[in-house]
Amino acid sequence: MKRIEGYDYDVVICGGGVVGCSLACLLAKANFKVALLDRDVRADRSSQKNDSRIFAITISSKRILNKTGAWHLIPEDSISPFRRMHVWDENGDGEIRFESASICEPAMGYIIAQNFLTDALFQKINEFENIDLIKGASPKSIEKDANAICIDIDNSQELKTKLVVAADGSNSKVRQLCNINFQKHDYEQSALACVVTTEIEHSAVARQRFLSDGPLAFLPMKNPHQSGIVWSAKPERIDELLKLDKATFQNELAVAFENKLGQIKESTERNIFPLSRAQADHYVQPRLALIGDSAHTVHPLAGLGANLGILDSASLAEILIDTFNSDRDIGRLQVLRRYERWRRTENQQIMYMLDGFKYLFENKFQSVQWLRNLGLDIVDEMPIVKNAIMARAMGLKGNLPRFARNYN
Ligand SMILES: Cc1cc2nc3c(=O)[nH]c(=O)nc-3n(C[C@H](O)[C@H](O)[C@H](O)COP(=O)(O)OP(=O)(O)OC[C@H]3O[C@@H](n4cnc5c(N)ncnc54)[C@H](O)[C@@H]3O)c2cc1C
């Protein structure tokens, strides 16, 4: 492998969230020289950030995180495997249950607080001598020519590299500086997230109830009485829920969840996230690639946003490593287009599927509600269909990068 003279880095990644960190580790393991920028001075101490998001991590993401070397650094008592999932509808008695054993997998996925995940990734990043972490830095301007891309950051440094990767989230500054349009569809919903303690044990079952104005999910954590919740509804309703005192909120939550886990005994600070589906018109330009939320955002109803981003990282890493190892230029549009074709198609399919679910469950026509309940019951009785849906949601099907396959 030959490094081209005159560059500060092979790749500059802007954004140290789960997605940017995963890419940094995969590339560093393959001997790339990487700079990872984050505007937050506490980027590598995510436990100090106020974010109660709890992620449901798929089997394919776990495999990728394993290959980054970070998975085993997550404290074992903060990873909660779940084996079953129960989904039901507020309007009617249709329901569907999934179980990982029916496709011979030990778990459907893993529930992890996002700060444990990023802390482990940063621990790994600090072990690599070929990654420079630049905190408190945001890009100010970006200039390209045929052979290089220069990123000027607001601590007055200029970095010259072969490729810039935007992993700086849905409001990506890099995407804006490169004039890439982000087509946004506002769901007119917000999500409220917090951690709750329940009277009844969750038994490692992930549960989601579709209410008429949005889904309410309980994600089982390691403590059998603790769940991360994501409650999506109209922004006015979420604002109301935010303003409620703790006891009233806990009461409303238990009722909305049909007391499936009994009373809510305790709840942490509530965080709110506006929800939209969005996709960048282009994932790539010469010497530039977008990954994760900077390229696309989806509804959290299936807990897939970060998982799709981790798959972006692994797919881009695969293409870049193969290109690098054959002494070709990793910043060429022709190379990057392979990544765009691959991931755009996969992400688009998931976006349509999630929108389909969302509108089906929020449809208030009685005939649709009846059909929906019937459909849930029918699918529940069809193991082949059910297993196919489950394998896709667990990240076991689709065009997977080699880091997400089991055998390497
Ligand atoms: C309520 C809720 C629940 C969710 N649950 C799940 C789930 O269960 N499973 C799942 O897979 N997904 C889930 N998601 C989606 C998930 O949160 C996102 O898809 C994921 O965090 C995107 O990761 P990212 O690294 O691309 O971006 P982010 O997590 O947004 O990280 C971006 C990083 O870039 C940095 N940054 C931003 N701007 C700049 C700048 N100008 N310069 C330098 N650095 C910058 C930020 O500091 C941050 O570190 C959920 C989302 C919500 C709202």
C-alpha cells in the first residue's frame, strides 16, 4: 500500500457519533491515517452529554462493532440482548410476536444506551496511533481540486486529504458547505425519550404499541425493571407530556401502554427529538462521501437509524480499503459512486417500508383499521413471512458489507 505524498491524512471524518467513530476504527485497522473532527469538546466523554437515547442494535451492527474492536469494550452489564418482540395496535386486537429462536438466532438485537456505545468507540479510537481526534472543531470551508480536498476548520487549521467523509448528523455542515440538497419530509411528530422503572419485569421482550397518533416503544434494559422508552406523537402532545410533573407523566405513560408492565415507578429526564424522513440528493461528490444521518434520517419506530448508518460505514470502509490496497485513488467519483448506488438503494427500501408501517398504523378509517388487525393476525400465523420480516429487521438479509457477515 502506497501513501501519496503531500497529504495530512488519507481520510478526514467530520462527526464523532456512532457512525463516524465506526468508520474511523475500521479504516484505522486497515492502516489508513485518519483525522476525526467533532465540534463538541466533550465528544469522547459522551456520558457527560445530556442524551437519554437508547439504541436497539441489530445483529449486523454488532458484527461490525465487533470488527471495529469496540464491542468488547462496552461494559457487559450495559448490553441487554432481547429475544422476543411484541407489537400490537391500539384500535383492535390484532397483534404480532417475533422470537429470535424461530430463525435460530440467540437474540433479535441488543439494547444499549448510546453513551456506552460511543464511549467504547472512543476508547478504541484512543488506542489507534493513526487516528488524530480533533475536538471542538467544525469545518469552516471546503475546497477541492482534482487531486485533493482541503478542509479549513474553525481552530484555524487546514487539513489536506484525499477524502472527506461527512458523519456530522442530520444538520450536516459539510453537506451544506458542499451544496448538497437534503430533501426533508416533516412527519409532524416528535419523539420523547427517557428511561423508566416499571412495576413488572420486562422479561427481555421489546414491546411497541401503535397508538393512533404514533408508536410507543419500551426497550428492555439490563435491569429487568428498566426500559428505554420512545413515545412518538404530534409535537403539541409531546410538548404537553414534557410539561407534566413526573407522577402525572408516569401515570399517562402506564395508561398509554395498557399497564402491560404495571405502574411506572420512576423516570429520568425527558428528551425531545423532532422527527423527519430525509435523504440527501447525492451521497457522494468527487472526494466527498456522506454517511449516517448526514445522508438520511428515518422514523425511530423500528430503531434503525443508527443501524443504517453503521452499515453505511462498513460498506464505505469495504470499498475504500479495497481501493487503497490496489493503489488506486480513494477520492475518485467512480469509486465513491459504488458506495452511493449500494447504500442509497438499501436505505431507500427501508425508508419506504417504515413509511408504509407508519401510515398504515396511523390511518383512522375503520375499514383500514379492521384490515390492519386482520393482517397482523394473519402474518402472526405465517412463520415464513414473519421470519423474513424479522431477518430483514435484524440486519441479516439485504446486500451486506463483508464486515457485517459472520465469517470474517
Ligand atoms: C428518539 C430516538 C430514538 C432512536 N432510537 C434508535 C435505535 O433504537 N436504533 C437506531 O439504530 N437508531 C435510533 N435512532 C436514530 C439514531 O439516533 C441516529 O440515526 C444516529 O444517532 C445517527 O448517528 P450519526 O453518527 O450519523 O449522527 P449523530 O449521532 O447525530 O452524530 C453526529 C456527530 O457529529 C458531530 N457534529 C455535528 N455537527 C458538527 C460540525 N459542524 N462539526 C463537527 N462535528 C459535528 C456531533 O457532535 C456528533 O458527535 C433514534 C433516534 C431518535 C431521535
